[in-house]
Amino acid sequence: MEAFEQAKEILEGFTLEEAERVISVYACSQCEGNLVMVPSEWNMDTWLVICPDCGNVEQIGRISKTTVAIRNERGVFDFPRAIRALPEFWGSLIKDRKTMLEELGF
Ligand SMILES: [Zn+2]
């Protein structure tokens, strides 16, 4: 069976309006990258939403861009704690006591 015949059986696809909404609201659930829309091979009115790296959104799932943004913001706050937990790897980035006290004006 041809690849697009298989795809036609398992993928429903989206209308143009739906596809535009999906790519504006969601990101790939696997890599959190942007989704893109492509016309289906079997119907000019049917669009597929895909992640170029991971596959079709109907199979791989999606995550809201808002959730991705929240995760990224949390990551910024987690970074200093992670560095402190790994002094053997990041020791040069952690200021020693003397430097810290100098910066505080002592
Ligand atoms: Zn992806």
C-alpha cells in the first residue's frame, strides 16, 4: 500500500481554518518545536499539521505554546539551583564566599 493511502486511512486532517488555528496555538509534543501545515495528498480541502522532525500531529500529539512558554520560564529559575547541585561540573560558575562577600560590599 502506498504511503499516502496508509496515511489517508489513519489521519483525519484539518480544514484550512482548523489547521491555521492548530499551528497558532500548539507546538509539537515531542520536541516542542513549531508545527507546520501541508496539504494532504488525497483532498485539496484537507490539511495535515506536522512537525518536520517528529511527524504528524494526529499521531505524535501536541502541546499548547502557552505550556511551552511556562516550562521555559521555569527552566530559567531552575538553572541556578541546578548549577549549585552540580559543583563538580559547574564549580567555576559559582562564586566563592570571598567573591560573594566582596560583591556585597565587605
Ligand atoms: Zn517535533
